[in-house]
Amino acid sequence: MSALLPHPFLSAGLTLMWLVLNAPPSPGNIVLALLIGLIVPAVMRALRPTPVRVRRPGLAVRLLFTVLYDMLRSNIDVAKIILGLHRGERRTGFVSIPLDMTSSFGLSVLSIILTATPGTLWVQYDSHSGRLLMHLLDAADGEDWVRRVKDRYERPLMEIFA
């Protein structure tokens, strides 16, 4: 059974996501969803990803709530900027953040957090210098973002994926 479905949760998730994104389901979409659900995990098995080891699951849950709160707050801030309700001068720009984290899983999660948060975008990571280049919709408080990324996201991720 594992030869046909090496990653059954990934297969089910991909199949369901394909059907949700291509609603309403038609016979052709159902066949295509099943093919994607079978082929992509087989390719993933060939890549042999290293297993993820979460050291502090409680901290991961706390980080999830921190990220959700920050995303809500960023949504409100971006809405204020778009509606012209933001007081003060808005300057888009880039900020360079020195990261201490080297875990590929931690960096991947950090990139998802920063890209999914409205008003921020992970642009580039230089693995040699450990510097992240991030774009901000409102870069007036760039140093605040350096502290925020390091304290609120990087430090917990380093403990979770240590």
C-alpha cells in the first residue's frame, strides 16, 4: 500500500485542494485531482525529504497564535493605508535582517509567515551571510521590523526546529 500511496495525507490534501480550487467538480477534474494526488507524493518520495523534528510543539502552537494576531493587525494596518486613514508619511522600502537561524525548516516557515503577512514580503535570503532582504509596505519603522522578526518569529522557530 505504501508503494501506491507513500504519503497518504499529502495525497488526500492535494486531491481535495484541487477539487476545492476547481469547483464545481466535473468528471475530468476529479480524474485530474486523483492523478495529482497520486503523482506528486511519488515524486516527493523520490526527493527523500528529511523528516521534520519538532522539539517544542507547545511553543509551535503559541507561535501560531502570535502569527495569527500579527496577521490580523497587519490586515488592519494595510487597510488603513489603502483607505487613506494612515496618519504620517508612508514609505515603502526594503530592510535587511541578519538571521541566526540555519534550519531549512525554520527558514521555510519564516518565509511563509513573512510572505503571508500583509504588507511584508520575503524577497531574498543569502545563506552565506545569513541576511534576509524583506520588502515592507510601510518601512518607516524598519528597525522595529528587525526586532519583530528576530524576537517574535526567529527565536521561537529556532527553539522549535533546534
